[in-house]
Amino acid sequence: MDESRVLARLRRTTTHPAARGLTDDVAQLGDLIITHDSIAEGIHYLPDDPPASVGWKLMAVNLSDLAAKGAEPIGALLSLTLRGDDDWEMGFIDGVEAAAETYGMPLIGGDTIALPEGAPRVLGLTAIGRSAAPAPSRSGARPGDALWVVGTLGDSAAGLALLHRDKHASGTLVDVYRRPIPLLCAGRALAPFARASMDVSDGLLLDAERMAKASGCAVTVDLATLPTSDAFAAAQGRDVEALLFAATGGDDYALLIALPPELDPFTLSLPSGRG
């Protein structure tokens, strides 16, 4: 059964307004913004990735959902699978702890379960944030809105490609893949003005399509305008093939925001704080 059929079935149950019809990355319950993401070994991270980077990444991908809604992190619940590898599990917790301290999202509970030796790990986190205003959804974009990307695209996918070629690869692109940076300050600055907002986790083209579908709009993406880093350009170039790679690679954790066409986000001031 594919994800769309599962979500269609779940919508029969998730009728509470907080669920937002399961068309968004978060739920909003009063002033609380709640999100949950899981990462699986061999899919979202490599078995050879340092365990501390896996712990950081699990925290960061959830913080990125809060960032897209302009929410301030206030706590997290961790689902940790134990496989009897104490060094790996302690290293993983070190990464969780580092991200929690960096972004002010304390771990407040969760669950642990034991896995058979050799079973692939699936790790989950529920992040809780607070927003004084209604969080922008995916579905509020209007025809004529300008679609902005905050952050760069393609770095993580390029880093993963390097690791597939050489598991000992290092450098900026590998660091971005292993330790994404949630754009919390930018999210807080832009959320009050955003008509729609989400983070880019599955590739710009797919996520832009999701926003357009939820908003009942069409979307046009000019590949030549995609923001890419110098490190990406050095590794992949800036031709059409490279830009398509950047637009579809995923794992970016940039922000995708629909703004009124008359609003120039460069005139806004970033709030102080973490991220």
C-alpha cells in the first residue's frame, strides 16, 4: 500500500482540527505546534554514518518542520530503538544532546524498545514548539504569490553521492548531509508574512508540487534561479543536469515559502536567537 492510500485511510480518523486534514507537516493544538519524523537506517542515514550525526539529524529534521511554521522549540519526545551496541547508542544520544542544547529543545520523555541484533534501526522524535500566531500551512498560497527558497539546495544529496562512492569521504557536502541546520530564525521572521510555508525535505520539485496541490494552484520553477552553494557547484556544476539534481535530491531542509508578490523578504529583520 502506498503512502497516499494510507493517508486517505487515516483521514477518516484524524478529523480533529489540529490535524489540519493531514495535509501539513505539523499539527497545531492551541499555541502548540507538534510534529513527528522518523529516520530509518539505510534510507535516511547510512549504516556507516557516525552515530552522533544520526542523533543530530533526527533532532534537526524535526526542528526544520518547526522552523517552517515560525515556532519556538520547547520540548521533544524520543523513540529510541536499542540493538545492544552500547557505543553506537551512547554516541547517538550525544548527538541528540548536542542538538538539544544548540537549539534549546530539551528532551522531556519518550520510549525505548529492544531490537534483535542486526535489525535495521528506525528512530523517531516528536518535537513540540510554540507559536503566538496561527502557523502557515501548505495550503494558503494564492495565484500570483512569489515562491521563495531560504537556504541552499543539493548539498545534502551531493554529500550522500560522495559517501556512496567513498564511505570515508569528508568535507562540506558530507557535513551538510550528516548535520543539517534547521533555519529557525528565518522561519520566525517569515512565518507572519507567509501565505504558505513548509520545509524542503523530499526535493524542491516534489515539495513545491505538494504546496501547489494543497493550495489549489499551479507552480512554475525556474531552475536557473535555484540557490546552490559554491561547494555544490564545485562538485556538480551549474548546468541543467546539476540543477535538476539539486531540485530533486531531497534532504535539503531549506524553507519553501509563498509570499505576497509585493513583499520583499530582504527588507525583513531576522529575530535574535538560536538557528
